[in-house]
Amino acid sequence: MIKIEKSKAIEIVLKIERVIDMWRRNRVTVLFLVAVIIFGVVLMDGRKNNAVGVSAENDTGRVLPAEQANLSDNVPAEASGESFDFAGMFANLAGGGGALSSFRQSGEAEHEGIVLKVPAEFDTIQKAIDMAMAGDVVEVAAGEYKENLVMKDGVSVVGERAETTILDGDKKGNVVTFKDLNDGETRLENFSIKNAQESLSGVLVENSSPIINRNIIFSNDYDIYIKGHSSPIVQRNVLEQSKVGVQIFNLDKVEDSNPSIADNLIYANKKGINLYNSKASIDHNTVSFNGSYDFEAGATFGIYLAKSGAVITNNIITDNGTCEICSGVYADENSKDVKLSFNDIWNNQNNFVCFGVCSMEDNNRSEDPLYENGLLFSFSLKAESTLFTAGSDGQKLGARI
């Protein structure tokens, strides 16, 4: 008896499912192509038969064999020295507006996503991602996985719980990479993510717009690094104990890129949020005690903007900065369109420093948020805090996680 490992057997079954799924989605197209090919073969065969079997009369009325008659109209193209362009015919059929295009549009069905389980069905997360198609979800059970993941368009990867499902980059590269992905529904959710290679990232987002949700990301040079033409949604994460919580650097097509940084707890980093030649929407975050952790001397900030713009609303920004110019919010002379409203900015080395073009509305405040125990990084608000309904939306300021 031939023995097959469980993971290999599952992989074979999934491949069969994929073939069946592709057939289901494209069966009308395939049948149409088969019909066209059969028609072409029959047509060619008919022309050959005509060329062999047909006779013609000459001017004298005598019947001549087919090979002596002028039957150029009946001879197949290749026999007359011309080429019959099947490739062109198929290309024309497959192109926009043709019959095949209509068949394809009416015959294709949406892929119904499936769940791929790690480690029950795949021994690594990357193998499951590689096997998955857009719309599929890779579910990862609690455990520690030493992997460096490359995400795939439209494939979501979801851990069991952030506290117990751990991605360890083992100092070998970015821990998770989104690159050149167009599907805005690609998700990374419920992981602890740590130990990227020096100068690299827990999560790299390049020319992509994924959803990064409910993760704990720590012990990296950059917890999340966003670059290129990217508009990710970064929400409900804890970003801590790294050099930079969120780095947004040199976005391409700045006018078309707008990362959303919302409802994150960003604390105990050297810099909380760092923008260079970029822009972002920064809403409902708690950005606190950045600069207080064990880092070498240097400038530390809650939110730092260089040649950048941002809409900064409904945040709690406290206890950041350890140098003379260090600030809760800092904007350099090349920054513009920096707009602050409905924030609590309190007890930073400097609360707000702007050398560029900034606007700070009167609805911002500077008061003790009354954390349960901020020095122990417990950022729940005490019952007597005035910030529970102080937001522009009537909700509490800071991260709602």
C-alpha cells in the first residue's frame, strides 16, 4: 500500500478542488472554445474533400479532374500558400466585445472562498497562502510560527488570538510583507508579530492597501512600514517597544494615497507615528510614553511630520518626548495641511510644535486623561475621566480597543 503524508493528501485534494472550481467558473468559455476548434477542424476537412473530389469543365465541355481544374476558391489556405490564422481568430474571439467575451461574462461565477487551516491541513502558514485563491481565508491555530510571510492578493490570514498566535521573524527579514496587492479586502488579523531583521519591519506595506487589524506588534525597528502607492487601514493594533510604531515614508502619488491609522494603542516606542513626504488620517489612537522605553539617546516624538500632511482627530497624545524639541505632535517647516481637532494633548515634552502650515482648532484640549495606571501601560480611562464623550463623534477619545 502506498502511504501519503496527511499534509500531502490534503494538498492533493485541494488541488483537485481548485481544478473543479476553475472548471465551474469557466466551463462556458471552455465549451465554446472546444466548439470553435471542432468547427475549424470540420471546415478544414470539408475544404480538403472539396479539393480532392470536385471536377470542373473546360471550355470544350470536357470534364477535368480536380487537380487540373481551377479550384483555388475551394483549396484550404495552407495549400494555396496562404496561412489560415487560427491564433488570430481565437485572439479576436477572446478579445473585448466578441462572442467569447459575452460567453465569459455570462458564464463565470464568483469564487466561493474556502478556509485553509494551519497546522491541521498545512504545516506552515506560507504553504496555505500559496495554495489559497482570492476570497479564501487562512485560519491559524494558536502557537508560535517562525516564518516570514509574503501575502497574496485577496487572501486573508487570521490567527486564533493575538495573544497566543505568534509570528516570529527570527531576525531574517520583514515578518509579513504586502507588496503590489490591489485587493482592499486582504486582511492580517489576530497575531503577535515580532523579531524582524534589523532595519526591517514587523509588517511591510508596499504599493498595497490591506487591512491590518487587532495585532500586537513589537520588538522591531519598524512595527508597520508603509511606502509606495498605499492606502492601508491600520486599526485596533497594539504597537509597542520598537523604534517606530508606524512609519509612513515617501508615498508615491501622495494625492491618491491616504493610510488610515485608527484605534491603535501606540506606546513605549522611540517614535509613535513618523511621516516623511506623506499624508495620513490619524483618528482615535492613544499615543503615549513614546521615548520612555529603553532606546539610545535621540529625538523622540508622539507624532512626527516631515514634508507631510495629516488630519489628526480624536486622539489621546500624552507623555511623549525626552529632548528639548521633542513633542506630542511635531511638524517641520516643509509640512502643510496639518489639521488637529478634538485631541487631548497633555504632558508631553512639548505638546505641539509646528514650523509648517498647521491648524489647531479650539476643541483640542490639554488635560490629564486619567489612565488607570499609565506608568504600567494600562491605558483604560478611570470612570471620572472627562474624555468618554469628548470626541467629534460623541465617543471617547483615544483607542477604542
